[in-house]
Amino acid sequence: MALSFPRTGGLFTDDFFSPFFGPMGFPDVTREFGRALAPLEGSQQQMALATRGMPVDVVEKENAFEVKADIPGVKKEDIKVTVDKDVLRINVETSQEQKEEKEEEGRKWHRYERSSQFVGRALRMPEGANMDAIRARYDNGVLVLDVPKKEAKKEEAKRIAVA
């Protein structure tokens, strides 16, 4: 037996639960959890980074690969870019500490909150990427990595003497 709720309005309308459900009818837990924690964590940009990850674009140009990562709301000192063989890693780790003390009616209140966030991406770069000559810049929340291509080796025809 299926339950049906009246569409007349009030507590049990079809849209009563809609703030908690996404377009597919399933709960959007990440969004709701992120919205619930936003006042505790700091900036909305940092919360967005933690809940959705780090979007990355890789564009191949004639002489290089360009990697762009959107990481708004962080300081460039919090960004760590490493290379291990053909894997390029971009890690962002931020930490925040908030202290508050107040006295009220003979009571002294202490509140210390600490939070930290870690977001990372690992990209396996193509064989032709020169991982030793990467240049990086960070401007307006976008990290841009220029990865030059290796020089293509020209193979010379080798003559083999027939005996």
C-alpha cells in the first residue's frame, strides 16, 4: 500500500522534504552537511573547497601542458606541489584556531576551536611531459602550472651493412 500526502499545503505537502533532497530524489547530504558546518569552519570559499574538492583542468598546447586548479580562499603558503616520477600532486592544507574568552556573572568562559582541512589531487602526466621544468603561479584563487613538453628525439636512419 502506497502512502500519499495531500497537495493542499501544510506540513505534509510534496515539497515539505524538498530542501533535503536533490534533483534525483536522493538526499544531498554533502550540501546539507556543509551548510550546517559553515558557521563553524570560517569562510564559505574554504567550505566549498572541502565539500566539492579541487576542480582541475589540463590543457595540451603545442609546447606545454597547462594545469589549472581552482583553490579559492587559501594562501599560497598552504599550497604544496610535488612531483614523483610522472605523477603531479597538488595538496592544500589549512588550519585555523579561534580563541574566545569572556566573563559573565562571576563565571569565566573559555572557548578554543581548531579546524583543519586537507584537499589533494594527483594527476598522472603524459609521457612527453618534462616534470623537471614545471613553473607555478597562483593568482586570484587559481593555481596555474606550466609543464613543458620534452624535446622530441629525432631518430636517424641507421644503415646496417649486409655481410
